[in-house]
Amino acid sequence: MRTGLAFVAAATMPSKIKAQLQETPTLQDDVTSGKLPKIEERVPIEPSVADLQTIGTPGGELRMLMSGPKDTRMMVVYGYARLIGYTPALVLAPDILKSIDVEEGRIFTLHLRRGHKWSDGQPFTSEDFRYWFEDVAQNRHLSPSGLPISMLPQGKGPQFEILGETSVRYSWRHPNPLFLPDLAGPSPLFIYRPAHYLKQFHQKYAEPEKLDALVKDANQRNWAALHNRLDTMYRDDNPELPSLEPWILKTKPPSDRFIFERNPYYYRVDQTGQQLPYIDRVILSIADSKIIPAKTGAGESDLQARYLRFDNYTFLKASEQRNDFKVRLWRTGPGSQLALYPNLNVNDEVWRGLMHDLRFRRALSLAIDRHEINQVIYFGLAIEGQNTVLPQSPLFERGYRSAWAQFDLGEANNLLDQIGLTKRASDGTRELPDGRSIEIIVEDSGESTEQSDVLELIRDSWRRVGIKLFAKPSQLTLFRRRVFSGETLMSIDKGIENGLATAAMAPSEFAPTSQQQLQWPKWGQYYETKGMAGEAPDLSSANRLKELYEEWLAATSEDEQGRIWHDMLQIWAKEVFSIGTVAGVLQPVVVNAKLRNVPEEGIYNWDPGAYFGIYKPDGFWFEFSEAPAQSAAIPPPAPR
Amino acid sequence: MLSYLVHRVLIMIPTLIAISIVIFTIINLPPGDYFSTYIAELQSSGEAADLAKIAFLKAQYGFDRALWQQYLFWVGGLLHGDMGYSFAYNLPVNQVVGDRLLLTFIVSFTTILFTYAVAFPVGVYSATHQYSWTDHALTLLGFLGLATPSFLLALVLLYFANVYLGISIGGLMDPQYVDRPWSFGKALSVAAHLWIPVIVIGTAGTASMIRRLRANLLDELQKQYVVTARAKGLHPLKLLFKYPLRMALNPFISDIGSLLPHVISGAAIVSVVMSLPTTGPMLLDALRSQDMYLAGSFLMFMAFLTVIGVFVSDIALAVLDPRIRLQAGRRQ
């Protein structure tokens, strides 16, 4: 039982070290002129102390390229200031919070850092939590759908208590294993708001005439629309909204260049008492996503991975010298770069029967030459195997990835014969029981040509077991609609999102829990809508996965969660619900040659990871030539 | 003449209504709406959408109502000058478009000037020196310009400008000027970047204009009044500019109608390739993501300009060319 489990920030500085706090040079003028209080009054009394590879010097500008105005949200992803967050070893640790106590997996007590302030200098307290919980999340104008799903285990919300200025408690009646991972997400569950700022737009607190004038000025329909427009903690497009992130937006949209400046009240310092972030300003330039690799190659970005693809690698490498940057290759996190999804909910009954046949799915998997795909398309740098957790995940077992993933045409033919698909047309294609030939149309979202390239190779080997494959690129929305409605026979898309799962992360991707799961959209929809729409799973193994998932939700210890995970992964390996190809395809990461503390090798992943987020970009710094080259050679981080 | 004008103005109203219906229908033809596209896009990159926020916006903007209600709601707003709300930018459409209009105007206007500056002398020269080797050489160049895909030319020029001249790739100015107010440095930076899009967008237009001017002028040069004037000993240049060239200009004036919306919309494909901060890429994006108020209102704005442009060019023609004016008068 996880009774009284406590997460305590590993490196909380003893208060006597406060004497060593050093003022940031670029803020010195503002402090002298009285515009800003001294650093001792800006950082929390117990700041978070970063454990950095090399100690940096503050200053400099970090330029990055983004493709649209919506991408300002990436600064919240990269900034990764979370109540509780993942460390690079994928362990949850308090970040903004000083500590968090968990009792029985259902009572969560959050302790803030004393003296922590918002980016406008106002205190960050339990009132900010109360405001969100009572006045935002449970206000039917602001949140028509009520509390977010991860705060409703078994459909019931928590009891909320304020235990003082710096402590709050959420108590559920049932365990809530989704709560902490959601707080640590790249697009996190924000359970707090800058109450002092947002109250002026809230019906309950603002004077009616003043609020009406504000609504009218902003061209909004009512106060709720205005509040919603300004309350963009994730999207981060309101320069006036106070924040806890390392860099705060200074440019009012619309713009093609967004400037983020250092948060003078940031809660982290380095080992020597310098306040983070080191870098003064981050500049996001907006350019079309297709031109971003070219611009990056021309040296217009200091840190870029978004919108770069593996096939840009050679081009980028060629410009490395000329524009003084380094191209690093990081692993990506999906369970498979591309996976085939036989649609178990396809409308055609004959086909549905075949898709439900375990032997058929296994035969299709055996008839794929993953080694060839790896060599031809990914220069042999990827990991071959099924669509499941990656070797970096603590849950990884070799068998999960290799099950039915060897290239064995004889066995594939054997299995197909066993099913009874022995009749063949004149060109060697096998025939369905009703006489149609086995022609599988594989649809994709049409976003890139990579799918077509992979399918081309699979087509050749499937041909040799008497199965014809046709590729049909579509358009993203249309593609999903066709899969959801059962018109698509088979689809190809990214594999499971979280290949780096740990036992404490929800195994929802492995059970029919969402319509987005391309192998069983209708079963997923059935779960999502609590039986209002979709179909109940009629395959015992799928039902078992769903039961296991529900057991996981009720589990209170990590051991129990781990056991359930392994049960699910075993079923997943045995049943081949999705057919993986290769995983861990490398992501080019372009890093300015002077930028320090960016790991040589890393994981580029959305959740867990937040892309650069878990490596905490607030500790990145520029080493300019005039500075002593004390750390010119950074040892690569220990492999994980 | 006055009743003709009134008639022309009145006919614009049903035209615009018809256009608005067509625009709205076409934008709503693809399955789904902005939010479903947005959710699909986020999910394909592994991100989860904030469903609570989306539910809120859907209710606010009446996505649950019937299509005709949504249409009336949109048109009603347009009549009040409210162009609606862009979901992608999270801003009123006026603000999104406003910023880009000036730069689009600069690019397009310079391009038109460039086109005229090149096409006129070359066109006149080719017509007066028909079938000389210079005519052939210029014609060949013109056709090359017409046939080269402009996006390819754009990429080639971008590469050389970056490698040899150190000009940043794409955009209309060096990054540090983007959010600054206008200054001498900014204007210089814009000028340094402007020539590539101007040449790229201009080449195709230049070639076709040379051909048209040449053909029109050739027609006129054969005519008897030219022979007569020449026989009377009028200076060849004076003759050329005073009579046949003026006659050959008529098609350009009727072009104003399509010129006006072109100035505002910019060349979408080239702008996308070169990542220009103009309205073309914005419109393309809005259409792709079904950001319907942004796309719809902007298209409506362009339709309005086209209608006005045609009206203006008709009037200009009548004013400039007595034959059109008098013939219209005679028919009445």
C-alpha cells in the first residue's frame, strides 16, 4: 500500500545559503532604480536548486523557429515549470511544489514554497488553487463540462481543503492514479490560476459596470468569453497573464516574432545561487513549417527539433560548419514509428471475421521484413519490432518487442493456410471464403510520404504470401472519420504514443478506451461514452485488457500497477492488435555550438518528456568566446 | 450615364449575396469543422486538446446550430463590420488581417511597378521591331519567365541570396526588425528582402504582359491612320506614343478589376514558399484548418474588392475611350 508516500524535492536549499544569492547582471539596473526588488525578495524563501552539469553565465538570446501563432504554447511545454514533473530518469519529483504527500493513493496534500511569486511579483498561494477549483472549474459558464476527467475517478470529484497559505489538500473517495501524471504532463492540468489578475474579469468579483466595459472593449460576447480568452495558461498568448514559467511572453499577438523575457521571480537557482533561467530572452520567429529546415540550416535557430525530420539530417549536417551549430540525434518515444492497424470494427462482416482471427494478424506481421524497412528508409538506425514499450522503459522485456516480429514467410503462409484461405486466384492472390480476392487497402493521413515508402516495401513481401496491398493516402480529418465509421480496412499511423511508460503511467493506450485507437475505434468509443455510442467489445482478449485497465485505475501500489502493466503487455504481444515496424527513429536536434547543458543524447518525446522540457532549458546557457573555456568539453550524460 | 451607374451599383448587391452563399457553402463542404480538424491535428502529433475549452468555444459560436443559422449569423456580423473571430489566432479577424495588409500591399504594388517597368519598354520594342533577332531573344526570355514554376525560382533565389549575400531565408525583413516600428533600418531591410519575391512573382506576369502589349500594338500598327500619320511625316516616336500605344492600352485598364483583389491577396503559393508575412499564406492556412470566419470574411473582402474593381475599370474605360462612351450613348 502506498500509505503516506511523500515526494520531497531532492535539492531544497537550506535557508542559510540565501546569503549567497547573486543578482542577475541584466536585472541589476532595474534593482538599483527600484523597479524590481532585490533577488532575496524575488526568489522563494526555499528556492528549488538545480543540479546542473556546468555552471553557466547569465545572458544571451535563444532563437527558435515555430510555424504558427498557436505555437507560443511550446514555451510552456519547453519551460516545463510544473507542480510536479518528470526528471530525465522519468521519475516524478516536486518542482514548483516543495513537497507533496500522498495517502492511500487518494489524498494529496500539496505544499508550496514559501515566498513564491508570480511573474508580476504577487504572491503565489493557496488562494490561486481555490480560485480555480471553486470559481473556474465548477463555474458552469466558464467550464460547461465541469471538472477535467482526470479529477473524476469513478465519476466523483475531490473534496478541497485549504490548510494554510502554502498548503492545499485534495481528497478523493477512490484512488486517483491519473492526477500526478496529468500535473506533470507537457500540456498539464493547471489546477491553479493567477487569481489576483483574473478576478477582475470574473462576474463574482468584478464590478458589473467595469466588467461590461471590459467585455465591450475586447469585442467579446460576455464575461465568460473574455475570461476564457485571457486565461490561457497553456496556450500562453496573453502577455498580461502572470506566469510561473522561466520565460514570459512580452509580445502582444498577432505577430511573426514573439519575444519571451526572463521571469524575474522564477523559483529556481543554480548551485552557486544564480537565479535561473540563464538565458535572458527567447525569440520565436514564425515561418512556414516547410521552410523551417532550410532556415535552421542557414543558422537561424539556436535550438531546433520541431519541424525537423530525420530526412533533413544530411542537409543539416552539411551546413554544420558554415553556420556554427551541431546536429545531434535523439531517440523518439513512440512505440513504433509507423504501425499497421487492422480495423477490428470494419463494417464488412467477412473481413471483420478475418481481422478478429489471431492467426491472420500474426501472419500479416510475420510477412513484413522489418530489417529491410530499417535499412532502406532509416539507414539501419532504428529498432525493429512490434508496437510496444521501448528498451528505455522500465517495463520493457525483449519478448514484447520480438513476438511475431521475425520475417518468416513460411510460417506466415502456414498460418494463412490453416485459416482456410487456400483458394488462390490465377495471379496467386488468396481468396476470401466468398470468392473476393484478399486485397487490403491501407489508408494513411497523407501527412508525409514516409507512410507510402514503408507500405511500398510491405507490399512486396505480402505479395509473396498471396496478399495484395494498396496504399491510399487520404487527408487527416477524412482519414480518421473513415476509420471511426468502420469503412477503413486497415490504416497506418504512428504507433503507441508513450513507448517510455513506467508502471505509474496509465496503460490506456493498450486497452480499448478511446475512439482514437485505430484498431478498435468503436470499442473505444463505447468506453468513452459509457455505452452511449460505439459497440461493446466482442473479443475476450480486448475485454480482458479493459478489465486490467480498470484494475490499474484502482491499484494503490506501484508493484500492483507494474504487475497489471506486464499482464497487459503480454496480451498485447500475443494478440498483435497493431503491427509494428521500427521504433526509436532518430530526431535531429540542432544546437548552437555555443549553447551548453543540452544533452548529447536524449529522448525527444511528448509525454513523458515535454520535448526539451525534462532537460529543463532554464539551465541552458551560452558560452561566449570571452568567457574562460572552463567547460569546453561537456561529458555526455550517463546513458539511461 | 447616371442610370447606368445606379444600375451597376444595384447589381452588385445580389452578386455579393450570391458570392457569400457560395463561399460559406464551400468552406463548410469538407467534413467536420475547425475544432475537429484542430483536435485531429493535435492528436496526430501526440498532443491532447483541451476539451473543456473546445466545448466552451463551440457553444459560444453556435457550432451546434443549423448551417443556415450560422450563415445568417456570419452575414449579419459582416453588415455591422464585424468580421467574426479567428479560432486559430484567438483574435478578432480584423486584427489578424489588419497587420498583414500593409506588407501585402507593399509587395504587390512593387511587383506591379516592376512588371510595368519591364513589360512596357520590352513590349513596345518587340512590337516595333517585329521578327528582328532582339524580338526573338526577348520573346524567348519572356516565355522562359512564363514557363519557370515560380516556387522553384523562389527556392533557387533564396538559396543564392542566403549563401552569397547573407540575406535571411524567407520573410520580408531581418528577424530583429519584425516587431519594431518602422525606421530607416527596417525599410532598408525590407528593400533587401523585397527584390526576391518581386522578381519571382513578377516574372510570370511580366511575360504575359509583354506578349499582350506586343500583340495589341501590332494590331494597331497595321492600321491606316498610322500609315497616314507616318506619310504626313510625324515623328515616329511621337506617332507611336500619341496614337497606337494609347489604343493598345485598353486591355490594361479593364485589368484593373482583377488587379485590385490581387494587390490584397498576394501570390499565395510563392508567399508560402518564401514564408512572407502577407495575406496569401494566412488565407491558405485558414482554409486548410477550416477557420471559417477568417477564411470566409477575407474571401468576402476580396470579392467585394473585385466587384468594385470591375466597376471602376468599366467607368475608367468609358471615360478614357470616347468610342465606348459614345457607342453606349448611341444605343440608348
